[in-house]
Amino acid sequence: MIFMRGFYFCLYYLFARYLPRSTSPFGGKIAKKIRRFCCKGMFARCGKNVNVEHGAIIGAGKQISIGDNSGIGVNCVVTKAQIGNDVMMGYDVLFVGGNHEFARTDIPMYLQGQRNEPPIIIGNDVWIGHRVILLPGVQVGNGVIIGAGAVVTRDVPDYAIVGGVPAKVLKLRNQTSSGDNHACL
């Protein structure tokens, strides 16, 4: 099993990662299928109709699961995450999977090792805008929209629209209001 995960990992990093975007008229559909094939062999779970885009950097595969109809965007970095169903992701999204230890001041931080951080958990029907950063252990609820450039430092409730640095709840999608319901993300 470990050998096969290693095989798919190598196939992805030596070949599939560099194939064109899935929307490219020149082999995009085939590239999408090849990347999905690799991820099925690498991830703990890989749902139906998953799309991992061109240039995505994926960490240790067994620490990643992704649900049906979900995608990992162009040039995204995903290291330790549980991604639900129907998740859309923009370009350059960063899932921060770990941190360095820094408690001791008598030795350099790089010699102190790394913390074992919990995974980032993304609910179902979530839209993550371009260049969002998600910190370790964050849980994002169902139906959430995360605006472009946001830095998510804490849990996000269901149906929230969040944005900013650090990300704050701007509105709840499931509350009726008079006015425009379109988010500019």
C-alpha cells in the first residue's frame, strides 16, 4: 500500500502536476482525469468528479480527503485537510498544515521541530476565493463563502460570508435582508 501511494505521488509530481488546466482546450479534460487518477491513489479519500488543477502542491496524501464534486484550485497548497462535497476553490489558496515549535529561546526555532497540528476541515458547499490562507485546525462550516485574500485564523460558522485579515463574518447567507445578495469575491 505504501509503495502504491509512493508510485501515485511520484507520477503526480513528475508528470500530472504540470499538465494543462482542466479548462484548457488543449488536453484539459485528459489532464483532469490523469490528476484525479493520481489523487485517488494518494488521498485517504477521493470522491467522484474531483478536480485537482494545474500546479497544485499536495502534501502527504493520506492526510488529505476530498468529497464529491470538489476541486483544488490552480497552484493551491494543501497539506493536511478534510475537504467536503461541492467545494469550489480559487487560485493560490494555501492550507497551512503545520507550525514550528518556538517555546525554547536557548536554541534556534528551526532545531525545535514541528508541532503536530490538527487538519483543516472544510464543510460542504463552500466557495474559497483566490489567495485565501487557512491556518491549522480551522473548521469551516457548510455553505460558507470566503472572500479573496482572507486569512482564516478561527472557525467559521455555517452559511457565513467572511473576508479580511484576519477573516471576520460579514454576513450570513441564511438570513433574509433587503438589499443585494451578491458577494464580490
